[in-house]
Amino acid sequence: MPESVSLIECPRDAFQGLPHFIPTETKIDYLLSLIDAGFRDIDFGSFVSAKAVPQMRDTPQVLEAIRPRLGQTRLIAIVPNLKGLEAAIESKDIRCVGFALSVSETFQQRNFRQTLEQAWAITSELLKRSQAAGMELVVYLSMAFGNPYGDAWSPNHVVSIVERLVENGIRKISLADTVGLAQAQTVHDLFSACRRISSDVELGVHLHARPDRWDDVVMAAYSAGCRRFDGALLGMGGCPFAEDHLVGNIPTDGMIHRFSQMGLKLDVTEESIQSALRKAGRIFSGYS
């Protein structure tokens, strides 16, 4: 049997930093095309302040519209706090919530307006309450591969944070690049070190990269044992709170082509994503 790789499609990350609001019906149509393409895991939206992230203000309406077509697709929603989690629980049909915990104090403040001490406390409560609601929690460890803000960073520090998350009961962790700083060797070595911490944790990567650099970092993670990759069709998106310019996501279409050439098993194919790719091209035209 060929080895499997999980691709988590992240339209939320592709949408959130665009300067003009994408109409709700357009989002719904695009998400339905991703479901039809066969994506099993879709990071579709977030329950955050509409003032902080205006692009996500229609997440409940989007969810209501796509709910009848979900089938086996698992939805991931980003939540910044317990209020966001409660909104996700009340919305139903969300099987996983994500929380961004940063290596960087500066970025935690910029992203969620929290100190790291507050963020750790929130992580513990999110785990407890999400488990009680029958939901999974994935922690995105942002700035895992470097820090542009001058805060302390080292591979050993990142490993210690992952160890603490595992000790606290977190079983899904995604090492996030956030601003596209990662070098291939750093990705390989750091992922390898984190992977040795526990065999019970699903460890993945949420990398950002310029269009000409994504393959090196993806293959570095793969060679280190990563089998869970976040991406977005056409490589669009990025965090609007990181530095001054968006650094694109890893292009899911590129990963599908690369992994298919390697004979790996995927839930989607180059053929199945064609309709979604055309829609992505129209939505993101002018933002590349």
C-alpha cells in the first residue's frame, strides 16, 4: 500500500488578509468546490472579533450554508479564546478547533492580544472544554522556525514548548512558520527533534513561503517524517498580523503534484481540484 499524506486545505488563511471583503456567497461556492474535490480536512473559518478580522465576520452564515454538503469532510475553525470556542461549539458540525500559541511574546500580543502566560492558560481551558464537547484541538505553534521581532528563539526552546504541550495533553500540533523565515535544514532538524518527543502526537507543519521556495521546505519536512501539511490552493494568504506583508501559504496544488509524482496516497487528485483551482484563480486575481 502506498504511504498516505494528509493535506489540510486552508481557505480561511487564504481569505483572512485580503483587503476587500469576499462576498459570503462566493466563499460558500468556493468551499463547496473544495468539499467536492475530496478534501477531508478544511480550515474554513474562525470565530474571532469582526473588528480584528473583518473577512471572517460571516463564518456562522458560511457554515450554515455548507453544512448539508459536508459528508466526511472535517471542518477546522480557529478560535482565539474561550468565547470563540463556545461559538464554535454552538455552531455544531465543527470537529476540530485551532489555537495559535506563539514562541514569540511579541507575536502573541499582535495576533491575539494576549501575553504568553495568558495564552498557556487559555490553551489548557480550550483542551478541557473542547474534549468535553467531543471536539479535537490543534495547537499551531507560530514562529516555530524563527522570530523577526527580536524575542528569544532557538530550536531547543521550541522543543521544550512542544514537550510542555504534550505533557499538558495536546495531541495535535502544527509547527507554523508564519512569516516564511524557515530554511530547509532548520525545518528538517526541528521537525525531527519534535517528532522524537512522542509517538502519540499528530505533528504537522503550517509553512509559509515565497513561490520559489516552498518545495525545499516541504520536502525537508517530509524527509523528517512529516505526513500532515497545511496549504492553500495557489499559495494564497498569510497572517495579517505578521510583519507588513503577507507571505503566501504553501500551494496545495503544488504539493498534490509533487506527492503524486512520488506515488503517495492523497484524498484529492490533480483532476479533482480543477474546478476549485479555477474558482481560486478568479477570487484571488490581483492579489498574487
